[in-house]
Amino acid sequence: MPPSQRPPEDKSAPPAATSGKLVLARGQRTRLSDQLYGQIFEQIVSGQLKVGDRLPSEKEICDSFGVSRPVVREALLRLGADGLVTSHQGLGTFVSHQPVARIQSFARAQDVASYLRCQEVRISLEGDAARLAALRRTDEHLQAIEEAQERFSRNAINGRPDPQDDLAFHSSIAAATQNDFFLEVLQHIHESLSGFLRLSLSLTRTGSKHRAQRVVDEHAAIVDAIREQDGERARIAMQFHLQQALRRMVDRERDR
């Protein structure tokens, strides 16, 4: 087990306390589980909860925030799915990864939960879109994909990655499937999709040149597979890119 995911040896160590100053607000559009996710997320980002720290029990979180166990369990499941915490049978739930601190400059913590759920949908949806695009694309589709990638790449390498360029790249691949439903689904999730892209590329813009180059290289691998009409390789390349984008957002060790 990697050191970052190894729980403390002292099983009797008290859990880190949640902050009583943070209060969930009922009646907002944001779900209670997302609000709770956001507040725990903020504590992890700020270092109040560090890698290896044990979270309070479900009952303690319920008592601290005045919410039901289903709300707590949903928030913890999301934190686990996003790679921020790891549960160990009989021991509890521990912080396993910590996002970069500057993430709080670009998005509200509870919005990050929504963005990452959207990314899960994209991994499945756009993986298949890339596969079909490789099999069905015309020369005109390929040209549109290559032009979108060239525009994104040029701006990203120059330190100005543009979410609209990134969206145009992914939309051009969806169009190449020649199945309008792929584009319609992207349009349906546009708000969360655009939020994820803005946040992800803000982190890229303020990160290292190596980070920007990795994004460009991942796009290039997708384009190469589509150009060669290798459907399975295109699917894998797209899913890898979207998974890496998610990991770069929640793990500061990948922000390099």
C-alpha cells in the first residue's frame, strides 16, 4: 500500500475534528451531500485534514452538521470515488490525496463535486464517442478535429489554455460520430462540463509547463488514433485523458 494511503498504526487515535463553524444550508439548489462534500473537501485542501488523517465517524459527522446518515454516506462515497479518501474495514475513513491549494481560487468546493460527477459521465460517453469517431469520421471531420487540437495546443503551450478551445475539440469528436445524440448529451451537461473545463484549465494555466504539455500530448494521442481509424485505441486514449484530468484536479502530486 502506498504511504499516502496507509492508515496510521495507532488504531485508537482520535479522528480529526470537523469544523463546527461550517453550516449546511437547506433550501439551496446545491444538494446537502454536495455541501458536505465541499466542506470536507475544503478541510482537506486547507490542510486541516491531512493525508493519513482519519475522518470522524458517520455518527460524529451527522451530529456535527445535523444531517442524516444517507447524506453523510453519499458525501463519503463521492470523496472516495474521487480519490480523496479511502475506507479501511474496521479502521475508518482516511484522507488519501490532497488537491492543490489554489483550486479554491477558481471554484467553490461544493461545485467541484458536481464537476467530478460530470467527468464520470464523460469518461464513458466520450470514450465511445472517440471510438465511433475513429470508425466513422470523414476527411472533413478529421480536419475539424485537427484544427481544434492545433488551436488548443498552441494556446496551451503559450500559457493561455482556453476552455472554449477544449470544448471545441471534444465537440468536433462528438460530431465525427455522425450520431447527433452525442452532441445533444454534451449540450445537456454543458454547465457542469464548462465548469470542469474552466477549473481544469485554470489549474493548468497556473501550473507548470510540464502539466500543460501532458494535456496537449493526451489530446494528440486521441487525434492520432482517430486519424488512423483505430477505434479501440481512440476509446482508450480518450478515457485515459479524462481520467488523468480528474486525477490532476484532486491530487497535488499529479499537478507537476
